[in-house]
Amino acid sequence: MAFLQGIAASNGIAIAKAYRLVEPDLSFEQIKVGDSAAEVDRFRSAMEKAKSELEVIRDRAAVELGADKAAIFEAHLLVLSDPELNNPIEDKIKSENVNAEAALKETADMFVMMFEQMDNEYMRERAADIRDVTKRVLSHLLGVQLPNPSMINEEVIIVAEDLTPSDTAQLNRQFVKGFTTNIGGRTSHSAIMARSLEIPAVVGTKSATEEINNGDLIIVDGLKGEVHINPTPEIVDQYRKVHEQYEMQKAEWAKLVNEPTVSADGVHVELAANIGTPNDLKGVIENGGEGVGLYRTEFLYMGRDQLPTEEEQFEAYKAVLEGMSGKPVVVRTLDIGGDKELPYLDLPKEMNPFLGFRAIRLCLEEQDLFRTQLRALLRASSYGNLKIMFPMIATLDEFREAKAILEEEKQKLISEGQKVAEQIELGIMVEIPSTAILADQFAKEVDFFSIGTNDLIQYTMAADRMNQRVSYLYQPYSPSILRLVKMVIDAAHAEGKWAGMCGEMAGDETAIPVLLGLGLDEFSMSASSILKARSLIKGLKKADMEKLAQEVLNMQTTDQAVQAINAAIK
């Protein structure tokens, strides 16, 4: 039995077999073969296996993920069937007496280079298809299995170096009971998605992929940040009891599902949910969400090979607005960049993408993309209580330009006879320190603020939240961060506006008492955190928390702040 310590990223206990989502070793040596006809047969057999595998993946993707995702695998099947690729490989095996692996790679590399040099964007994208197909055929030649989460059909715990947002979005909750990764923190996108999916997760273990083999029985303790590998029957029994206790606690919190969020002295705040797709609405409703405080629209753009159409976006936004039955829905416009990439946009590589061409900066330059999204949002606005939020706003000029583009599209739609809601609140995500400092001026022009603490903290502390070596500087309870939060809330209230928070700090039980004391109006978090937060707030008096907040703001260190918070809520 082995044990790993990581970071508790999503609450709960999972016990299941390990499924390693790790790229296998596909290295090989070029060798001469004595029987080229047999080698051609071996190549054709690998091709047939790859085709059969892709057909299963395509059909399952069509049912579970939609036709657009299935189209990616259809394109791969076309590549596999193309004699322009297959014939040269077979010719090379016969004429040069080389092994199929070498003939496949050399031929595929030639086509990849040729496609990548073409001016036509569609043809350049085909290079990626050839790479993927080649890897799949090569895996069959080498007898190595490629990981594919969409093919999972039994209960497992995913083990990976890290999980991309598109990886995590495709996990099937029916079978994926939890995951653990080598890298990451509580605010990494894989951790955020785990909380949305309500599956336990432990990240930042450093060595999970080295220590855990496929099929190992593992326990992921998302409460303590522990991973147990091949535990003894006694430890499994202990954890089954912990799991039962946690489920009983969740049942107690569930009694609050239809209650408003009111402090012990009668002050109401709004508890909303962060979502990525319309499928997340079920969790919001089941957990008593009073609204959607952050709809991350970038997931509409991920895991596909082209931009979503206006109609596709309209249907997604409409579904969420209707599903929330008049409760507020804050939609964040496209926030791509940093660690969230879209291969088909072909954006330039940057030295520091988190501080680069992303979010509103991208949208203001790529206006066709931005205007399509705004049109879809405006068309959907009459189906519910829509609020629109622009991300990564650094200057008033950026907000004014984005607002002007929105107004232009609104007038176009009205002139076309389209129905658009008369009043749509327009806000910004406060995630850049300069914006927080100038919040009093922004508050004169925006309708609301939503504080994005995930980035605000890393930018304020100059500490990459994905970098474990500086993770000690990622300090949500630092008096410096809390002072910025207070500036934003006070600026909003001075202009009669509301201030929310959609960063992970909003659902943090250590932060909630201080945020209540600072006057935060809306807390938006993973749906699975709502009932626990509601239970906590119901036991707090806002008047007492105001005193606590004032005390914490005047402290020097994070440790002092945490000690004061813990002492106040015991």
C-alpha cells in the first residue's frame, strides 16, 4: 500500500480502479523486415483496428456529446480510408523492406509538413487529423492502448498529469467517480470542473502517474487531499464509513434547498452557481442555486474543430435562461487564452499567455467572433433574466468599446424585427488589480461587478496559480486581497450597484464570513458548494462579521487573518 498527499480540490470520497489518462510510449526503431507482404498485412490489420475503434468512439460521441463532436472522429475515419495516405505507406514497406511503424511515420510526417505549409486554414487543420490518426494506428502496431475517457464503461478514478478543460468536460459522471493529478491547485480548471461535476478530486500530488498503475484500487479523499493506492481492506472499510458520514452531512444540507440564504440576524445574500454548459443546470437547481453567477461560455467553443454558429450559441443561452425560470443568469463573454486554447483559431504563441492576448482583448480585435456571440446572447435575452459580463477588463476604454459593439448589435437586431430584452444589466469581471483600484470610476458606468478572485489573487501577488513552487503566495485571505475586495464592494454600493464574486474564494468556508462582513451581495460558486455555504451563513450574524472584517483588514499576514476568522466562527 502507498499513500500520496495532494491538495483537496473537490469534496467527497471515491473508491475505484485507476484509469491512467497518460500518453503511452510510442517510440520504436526502424528495422528491415524479411517478409514485406506479411508486414503489409500487419499494417492493414492495425488500420482495421483503428477504424473499428474510431467508429465506436464516433457513435458514442454522437449520443453523449452531440453531432459536432462526432464529426471530428468522422474526419479521422476519412483520413484512415484515404488511399493517398495508405498506398505510399504500403509501397514504402514493399520497396524498402522497412517495418510498418517506420513507413507509417515517415509518410505521415511528409503529409503533415505539406499541409502545415498551405495557405488554406482548412487544409492546415487536416495536419492535426493526420497526426491523431497516425498515433492511433501506431498504437495498434505497437500493441499499446491509447487512453480514451469517452470509452470508459466501468467505475474508475482518472489518474493524469493534469486535465485540460476539454478533457474534464468530456468525463462521464456515471463512470468517472473522481480523479487525481500530478499538478494543479484548487483554482486550476480541472479542479473547478471537478466541483461542477460533483466528483471528488485531489490535485498536485506530484507523482500520481508514477505511483499508480492501470487497475490499481485507489481511494481519493477530496476532504483531506489524500490518495491511497491499493489500500488494505481495513482502510477501505474506514473510508466507506467516512463516505457514509459525508453523505449524511450532505442530506442535512439538502434540507436547505428551498430556503433563502439569510444570516442569523436577517440579512439576505444571493448564492448563485458557476456553470460551463446547459447540462450543469440540473446541479444548480438540485442544490438550491438562486441564480447563475457565472456562465463560462468558452466551453461552447472547446472540443470541436470550428467556431460554434450563432444559432448553436443562441440555443445554449436560451436553454440556460429558460431553465433558470426568471432567476438571474450572468453570462461571461468568451474568455479564451492563458491555459484555455482553441486550436482552430491559430493564435500566436506567447511568452506569458495569462498576461497576453486573451478574453476581451481577443474579442475586441476578432470582432466577427465577438459580434456573433453578442447577437446570440441578445436574441436569447427575452427568454429570461440575462446579465452580460465582460472578462479581463483593464481600462474604461475597453469596457466602453465592448458596450458600444453590444449596442450596435442590439440596434441591428431590433431593426431586423428580432425581439430583445429592454433592460440587460452589463457588468465586468474584476480580476486585474488596476481595475479594482479604479472601481469607483468603473462603478459609474457598469451595472455590476463580479470579482474574479482566481486571477485577481495571482496578479496581485505576482504568483502563477498553476506553479506549485510559488503556491504559498496564492493567498485568498491576505489582507492585501481583502482590501482590494472591499474597494470593489464599497465602490459598487456608493453608486447603488451590486457586487458579486465568481472566483473560487466565494465558496471557501474560511473566506465566506469575511466576505459577508465586507458586504458582498452575491456569492457564486460550484453548485455542490451552495448548500454547505447556506448552512454556514445561516449561523453567522452579519453585524459580527463586519467587526471581524474590519479586524482582518488591519492585520499584517494571512496566518493572522485565518486565526482570527477561525476563532470568530467557532
